Amino acid sequence: MTASDVLLSPPVAFFAYLGLAGLITLLGSRLAPKLKKEGGKLTTYACGEDLPGVKLQWGYRLFFFIALFFTIMHVAALVMATVPSGKIVLLGLIYLAMIFLAIMALVTRN
């Protein structure tokens, strides 16, 4: 194993880039101006209106919906990209019809 193989191995490269990112972060924090706490500088601004702070609780319901859609579409693309030519293409078209029905069921859910 040569020196370049060791330097390009994933663990060594990861820690090298981690150190580089830390160095850039440290340099950026030194160059950035210091924050002064003045009047409304740290408050939310919306066209001159004062907005009271509200805590929002986001759920994962929409995330799982999008993740399921993403998974179905990418698996369908992978399957269709690997379907061999010949009469079996008809099974691929039936598969696409079933994927269409699955997406319709997902989109039109209550």
C-alpha cells in the first residue's frame, strides 16, 4: 500500500476534510463582525409589523408521504430501466399501470 492509497482511503480523507471544514469555520467566525444586541435587530421582521413569536410543531406526516412517493417512483424507474426487450415488456407496462394506481391512491388519500 502506497502513501497515496493511505491518504485517499475514506477514513483519512473524511478526517482531513473535517479538519479543513473546521479551519474554514474558525476563520469565518474570526472574520465575521460581532453581533450587537440592539432594539429590534434580533426580532422577526415582516413589512413593518411586529409578529409575536409562535412555536410551531411540525409532524412527519408530510415527510412520509413524500418519502413514499419518492420511493415508489424511483423503484419504478429502476425496474423499467432494467426490463429486457422482448415479450416481457408487456409485463413492464402492466407494472407501470400498477404504479400509476398506487400513486393515484397515494395522492387522492384523505
